[in-house]
Amino acid sequence: MTATEIAGVAAHAVRPRAPKKPANRDPRYLALRNFAISMSVFNIFGYTLLGFEQPWLWPLICAPFGYVVEIVLELISAWAQERTPRFMGRGFRGLYEFLLPSHITALAANMLLYANDRLLPILLAVFIGVAAKHVLQAPVYGRMRHFMNPSNFGITMLLVLFGSWVSIAPPYEFTENANTFFRVAIPLIIATAGTVINAMLTKRVALIVGWLGGFVIQALLRHWFWDVAIFSALGPMSGVAFVLYTNYMITDPGTTPTKGRNQFMFGASVAMVYGVLMLFNVVYTLFFATTIVCGLRGAGWWVAHFRNKGKQAGAGGAVEAPVGQTAAPERPAGNEAVAA
């Protein structure tokens, strides 16, 4: 082999390889995107085929309203915390990803609430849901995270404030214009799509198992000890609204645990709170139960945060990262069980 050939082989050997592209995209983005697409498709079918009774123009108003609220509040939060707004720096793609949660919140609030011909209450629910992410936060590992399910909280607060003349959308609207076959097929399609999203992207199967198992257990307990008809206690599980809630509301990845055991406990806790509220004849129980459990979880984070600060002060004043900034690599043990 000549010297020229040897030099060519050596140059080829040291030539840097092109960096490999990541095999998979961020599952959190994929989950949000698929949730948003599913919600949009369901609204389109709802207004054209199923029988939604809200004015068709309202989702076209609620969604842009949610975008504006999200952007304005993010600008205010970024100014107060002296940081760059999260939607800046990545062009249109960054803005698109940033607005996906508000898109879901706006469409969910309009789809699940009924206010007759009044639009302002629905817009208020959208505002509350979006604003809750900026207001209801708790310190987790030195960083502030929102803990309240946005769509659920917006709906809950509207029912509390205006429950005398605003209600949940009637369940029959999801299958009002469908024949017998499609009345059975619709919940199956929703359950299948939701199961795929939650199994492959959000990884919330354990939460769903805990929720469904807990719901059956509370129904049996109310039947055995309070003489509630078993068919009435289990009846909600057969409706489209329950299927939607199970696959698209309670499994919100931003406000539910990530570890399987804690997911199971979260879902079972919502079911148990549901059973207790039913004993007191509380209406709209699904939404109130989720709000209560999310609120208790956020309160637990704050308790763990102040407990850790007390321990650090007693141990000699160890330095803690300010709330809102990244903490040291070592996670505080007292906060770990609650946050997961």
C-alpha cells in the first residue's frame, strides 16, 4: 500500500460521524399533541354527527381566548421571575407546543359545560383553568410546579360559582344523533384511543387501574352498607362521559404522579373521595373529587417543603435553592414520596 493510500485510509478513519437523530420524540409532547388532536376531532364529530347542544361558534371563540390568556399570563410570570417566556426562542414550533395545554382546556370546558346561550361563563371557566397553572403551584425539588388539573378545576369553579344556572353538558348529547350500533361503538372508540395514548405516551395505566378498581370498590361498599342499588352505583361506568373522564381528564400527565404505585394511589383516592361525596348527595361528583385530591396533593408538597426547611435550619442552616430555581442534585427525602 502506498503512502497516499495509507494517508487516505487514516483520514477516513478519523472523519467525525454525523450525530444520530433521536429515535423517539419527547413522549410528553406526543401525549399533549395527541390529546389536543383527539379533543379537536371529537368536537368536530360532536357538532356534525353526535348532537352537541352548545353553539358551534363557541369552541372557535374559546380556543383563541385560551391562547391569549396563556400568553399574557406567561409574559407576566416571566417578568416577575426574571426569565424568558417559555414560548420564545423556538419559533412557531415552540409557540405551538406551548399553546397545546390551553387548547385542551378551552375545548374541554366548552364541551363539558352547558350554559344555555351564555358564553361568558364558559370563557370564565377557560380563564380559571389556564390561570390556575400560574397561581396554584407548589415547590417540588426546588422548582415550582402546578398541581391542579386545569380543565377540571375550571369546570369545578364554574359549577361552584354559578351552579344554579350552569350545569354539566347532558350526557345524551354524546350519542343523541347516533343509531344503536354507533351508540355502542362511540364509547369503545373513545376508550381504545384513550387507552393507546395513556399506555404508550402518558404512561398512566396504573392510575386508570386504581381509578376503575377504586370506583368498583366504593360502589360495592355503598351497596353493602348504605343499601344503594348496585346498578345505580356502577351505572356511570357505562356512559360516554365516564369514558371521556377516565381517559382524558383524570390522566392529565402534568398534575398526576409518575411512579406506578403513586399513580394507583392517586386514582384510588379519587374514587374513594367520589364515594364519600356521593354519600352526602354532592352532584357533579367526578369533578369535585379530582379537585379535592389534586388540592391535597399540592398541600402535601407545601407541607414537605416547609418540613425540609425546618430540618435544614435545625441541622445548621444548610443552603436551599430558592423556590423557582433548580435545586441541588440531591433530592430532599421528605419531598420525594409526595412529589412522585
